[in-house]
Amino acid sequence: MEWFAKRHGRLRFKCGDDADGNRVEIDMATFQHYCATQQDDVPLYVFDEDFGADDHPTNEMLDDFVVPPYFEEV
């Protein structure tokens, strides 16, 4: 996570919607810090349906990620 935060810290991900239904985002550096320090009963998590899409900035992260063998499609 620390390496991802250093390399991709500026990239933003969807982490929820506000009361008006607007997209709420967090950048990778802030999310990494949150993960390392949080003690929430219900922690924040990232769920971005646009992650890795050709026209989404997070696409660049796909070059730095490998799907573990036990999650590969057969």
C-alpha cells in the first residue's frame, strides 16, 4: 500500500455517495494513510466501478498489479 501511495497518491477513487447522491472520492495517498491508522468498527473502503477503464486515470495502476493465481479466471 505504501508503494502504491507513493507512485499513485494523486489518483482519486470513489468511496461513497453523499446525502444528495453525489460521488465522494478519496486519493490513494489519503486512503493509504487511513488504512494504516484507522480503528473504525466499519472501515471505509474503495469501490470504484470505473477503476481501470481505458478512459479513467486509474488505468495506469493496472501495470503495477497482478491478479493472484487463486483469483485468476479458469
